Amino acid sequence: MSQEMIRVENLGKTFTLHLRGGIALPVLRDTSLSVAAGECVTLHGPSGAGKSTLLRSIYGNYRPQQGRILITHDGHPTDIVGAIPRVVLDIRRRTLGYVTQFLRVIPRVGTLDIVAEPLLARGAPAEHARTRAAELLSRLQIPEKMWNLPPATFSGGEQQRINIARGFCADYPILLLDEPTASLDDRNRKIVIELVDDARRRGTAIVAIVHDADTRAAITTRLLPMEAVGVAA
Amino acid sequence: MIEMPLLSVESLNKTFGRQVACRDVSFELWPGEVLGIVGESGSGKSTLLNAIAGRLSVDSGKVLYRTATGQITDLISASDAQRRHLMRTEWGFVQQHARDGLRMGFSAGANIGERLMAIGQKHYGNLRDTALDWMQAVEISPERIDDLPRTFSGGMQQRLQIARNLVTHPRIVLMDEPTGGLDVSVQARLLDLLRRLVQEHNVAVIVVTHDLGVARLLAHRLMVMRRGEVVEAGLTDQLLDDPQHAYTQLLVSSVLSV
């Protein structure tokens, strides 16, 4: 059996909106999940079921109040819930990649450098990182004449593809995908599906949120059904 | 990972009369880490920065710094001479207003060279070469090396102040609103430059800012201050995307988009 890469145990997350009279919104309750290397688990459920909250919690972006999330980092399970910032950042640098449809643009940094950065941060030689970044940009059909420009003025679809290239560049052992193919045309969607599949076959553990049924069917090895948490009686 | 913090601030307290500026502030800073201190005006963030740098006496608390030679020194109880020496060699301080951090009556080159001379470098040719390298690093034309800072734009002055601070390869740099008062386009350039220099030189930074966009771009982790107290601390994106404290939620919801 493949190595377990993510283990979510009895996760609970409630948002408290202090600016709205302290109203409490429970989003996750007793959520558990295990993902092994080479699996692509897709979170499935209606809007409001907590899919993004779960994904962001696994990334250490949201802070759940209950449960734990063990990430296999350097071969050891490390709880990312409540981990100190340096540990979360180290897990993200070397183990955990996160791809959304939104690129956070850094002023003045060129496209190729943005894509290569995660691989450089993992300690790869500059030349190798740039070669790999160029391969991904070509594969995702970003014209070479754009590679040295900062993507701030690019179209939404171009920025999204650049973000995907960035997410896949470092070959993280774990990838979290939040709607990676939203608003891409058929041709680019197919390319992303291939990228996801290649990564999975190499042993990457993947957790994804995908609304498009065809894409979901193409990449998923297992579904995790999710439902909205009712307010406790 | 290096297993020792560079700086440990322990239970720092500072009042001005009956006004509490810092109440029981404690945190650690690790090598290469960028800590942002956010909060609105009057929250005590600049006071904290000045207290850490020994520019301000405190009522109680410790600022334990691990020097380059591995000694732990409490900057609060250290002698003035000891503290001044560390500030000149291992620390940097970037002021909000460049004119407060520069010597306006000296050339750009002399401004960069001063700290090098203070640590014993005397060879004029080397000093000048280093100054030229740093002017390039902060994107100021080397032709301006003999000009006075007052002939520079605000953004250039701020970049010169950064060069002046980083030239001795300090281990910690404190920054008080480094992009405050600059045009947005000038800010973006400065931020990108800071981000790059901090990464390249692996310097630990404490940056005070009221701009959450600046905090998002520069800081690994944040402390949110209100009325002299740290109300929330954590990884930058955790704080900005999932703020827990009412005051942090208010800060985050008050900006258009970060």
C-alpha cells in the first residue's frame, strides 16, 4: 500500500464573525480524510459544504479549532494545525503546493521567474528551475514573448495558467487544487488534466475541488462526499 | 532549520504617563524571518520598534539578542557603548522619513560608506567601490554617487537609506513604515527591492506598517497590536485570510483588497 501523505482527523472549524455580533458559522464538523501517494481525492458537495475551508485548512491557511491534520513532511507526520509559522512555511516550501485560479501578482517580477520561484525555494539550481518553468509555460501555451513580462496586465486565463505552471513547477509530494480548470478553454483544460495525471502517476498525493463534471471524472481516483454542517440543535 | 532565535523579546512594558504604549509584549525572531507589526496609528507599534532598538527606555522587560559571536545580550540592560556598537555593526534601522536616517549634508557615497568606516574599513577605493555596488543594488545611477541626498526624489532617498543600512550585512533590520509617504508606483518598486534584498542577504526584519498589502508581500508572520497589546499573532496569510480577533477582523475588512 502507498504511503499515507495526508491524514485529517475529526476536523472542526467554525467562523466567528465579530463584526456581525459574534455570529458563529460552523463549516466543518468531525471531518476525516486520508490521502495516499498517487491518489487524487476530489472533494464533492454543494456550495457551502466546506470544501474550500478543508483545502485551506490542509494548507495551514485556515485555523481549525478541533482535530488535526498530519502532513507527511520529510517522512514524518507533522500536524499543521497549530504549527508555528516557521514549520508551516517549511512544509509549504518542500512538501505542500496549492493551486488556485487566482495568481497573486508580485510587482515587477517576470512571468518565468514567478513560475520558477517555488523550485528555487526548494533549493534547485537556477538553470534547472528556469528550464522547468519554460517547459511548463510552453506546455500551457503561454507565448514565449510574454515570459519576461510581469503578468499584472495579462488576461485572467493567462494568469490562471501561469499560476498552474507555478504550482506544478516544484513537483511537491502533495498538491492541493482549488478549481484549477475554472474558466479555461477545452484545450487548456485537457492540458491541465494531463498535468494532474502525470503528477499523480509520479506519486503525488492530490486533493482537488473541481466543479466541472468531465474534469472531475478525468482526474479523480476517489470522491469525498461533503455536506453542509447543520447548526447544532 | 537553525534551532536558536536571534532575538527574544520578553514581557516588554512601556508607558507614557498613564498612556500604555506596550503591555507585556513577548515574541521571538528567527534568522531570516520577516515579522510584520500591524495596527492603526497609536497602537504602540513604533514605540515597540524604538524600544527594541534601545532608542527609548522601557519600564520593564528584556530584549535578548544573540550576537554574531553567539553571546546572549540583554539590550535593555546593556551599556550604551555596547548597544551602540551592535546597532552600528549587526543591526540596521530604516526610518519612515529618509531624511531622519540619512546624513543630508553628506554625499550619497559617504552615506553608504559611513557604517563601513564605523566598523573599521578605511581604504577609500574599496569604500567607493562598495558604495557603487550598493547604489546599483538599490537602483540608483552610480553617476549620482557624489550628489547630496536632498537632490534625490523621496523614493531614491529611501533606497539610499536601505543601502546605507544593508552595506554592513546586518543580521537584523528594523523598519518603521518604510513605504509610508511614497507614491504607489514608487512603493511597488521599493517593496520588490526590499523583498529581494531581504531574501538574498537572509536578514531578519521587523517591519512596522499600517498597510496590510505591504505586510502581505513582505512579512512571513504578523503581530497585530491595539492599544499597546498584541491581540493576535501568526502566519501572515492565516491572519489576513482567517482573522480570529475582532480587531484583526476589523482591520482586514477595512481595506479594499489584500
